Amino acid sequence: MRLGFKEIVEISKPRIVVLLVITAVTSMYAASKLVDGAPDLQYVDYLHIIVAGALASAGSSALNHYYDRDIDPKMTRTSGRPIPSGRMAAKPVLIYGLIVSCISVIYGFFAFNEATAFFIALGIFSYVIIYTAWLKRLNSSNIVIGGIAGSAAAWAGWAAATGSLDLLGFLVGFLVFVWTPSHFWCLAMKIKDEYAQANIPMLPVVIGMQKTSKYILGNTLILLPFSLTLSFIPDGMGIVYTVIALVSGGLMLVYHYKLTKTPTSEFAWKAYKVTAPYLTIIFVAVALDAAFHIPLF
């Protein structure tokens, strides 16, 4: 067994790192432009939030690998991970995850402020303790509650720019929480049989494909109007964000409606590919709106 660079990258889940860093950086930028009194940010500030966010995501992902080492071999999707495939021992993964997670919180505190460190810690706690260790194997609402981990990344970015979290910053971050069920349930429909084999109570395993597709549609029917509320609060988002949110949310809604008519793993995968880019698009929209802010009213 070894602790090679390839294995370290793999247990850090780089795609999740990139996604969460994007939410943190765009939130930080938007807060610096939209919140009165927010200080001007320097390039080094963005470097700090990238480092803190990447460390937090990588550390919590490694701890997820460690905790799930008993069920990963039961699923084709995860059986090739470093621990179940025998390429890494479990203890080094645990040590790496704990050290990197702790460093991320400390880094956020000294690079920014207490609020940033708190939200970084909240994200790690939500993903590792609430989702991975508690709810994932216990309840079909697991991913719904676990979605708060992604919100914490956006809140950390907002707090890094302002030192606190106002209503708009909270709603921007909460977008991740509201989007997560639609996103993850599509994936769960795709690999329902694998979750069943590992005895994980993901929603399609518990209530079936047809009902899950309706839950996805229902969640998206909540997500779309929620995303637009950011444009109708005082000092909220402007035209650029509103148009992008309406178009991207509308496209998700169309695919998720079609999913209720064809609740198969194949179409769920198509819906997943539409749902997955939404978060990046919507947070880029937040940043673009802050850069070229044209108020709705």
C-alpha cells in the first residue's frame, strides 16, 4: 500500500473541491460588490478562500472515504476507491482527513475572520457527521439534510468578504441546499440497484423510481421560485441573475417533468447531466450580476 499523489487526489474528490470552491469564490466576489461597506478584495484574498475551501472539501471527502470503507466494496461506483481496492490503508486516510480539515478551519480564521472559520467548520461537520456518519445509512432524507454542507461553502465565502452573513448572503448559500435533492436523487435513480445492494436507504430504494421522480419534480418546483426570490428582496439580485436563473431553472423543470413520464435509470442520467451544471451556472450568474448589476426595479 502507498500514499501516492494520485491516491491523495482521489480521496480528496477533486470535482467536489472545484464545485465548492466556485461557490465560495463567486459568493465572496458578489458580497464584496453588493454589500454596502464591504472592503475591496485583493487577489490574495481570493487565493486564501480557494486554499481554505479546497482544504475543507478535501479533508471532509477523505473522512467520507474512511467512514464508508465498509460499504464502498459493495457498489460498483465506489469499489475502485483507494481503500476498498487496497491501494491505501484506512488509517492514513483518516489522519489525512482530520489534519487537512483542521487546517482549513484554522486557515479560515487567520486569513479572514471567526464567521468564515465557523462556516467552514459547519460544512465539514454537516458532511462528515450529519450526512456520512448519521443519516446516510439511516434515513432516506439523508441527502436533503446533508445539503447544508454545500451551503456552508457559499456562506464562508460571503463571510470572508463581509465578516458576517446578511439575508441575501444566506439565500445565496441556501440555493445549494434547495438544489441538492434534485441533483442527487437523479444520480440515486441511476444507481438505485447499487444502493440497494449496499443497503443504503436512498429515496429510490425506499419508495421506488416513479415516486422519486415526482419528488424530484416537486423539489425543482420549489427551487425555481426560490432562486427568483433573490431578485425580489431589498437590494437583491438584478436582471442578469434573474434571466439566467429563470432559463437554467426552467430547463431543469422541463427535464424533471419528462422524468416523471419516463422514470428509468437511463433518463434519470440525462436529467442528472442537466441538473449537475446548474449550481455552477447559478453561482457564476451571481458573480456576473454583481459585476454588471442592473437592478430589476
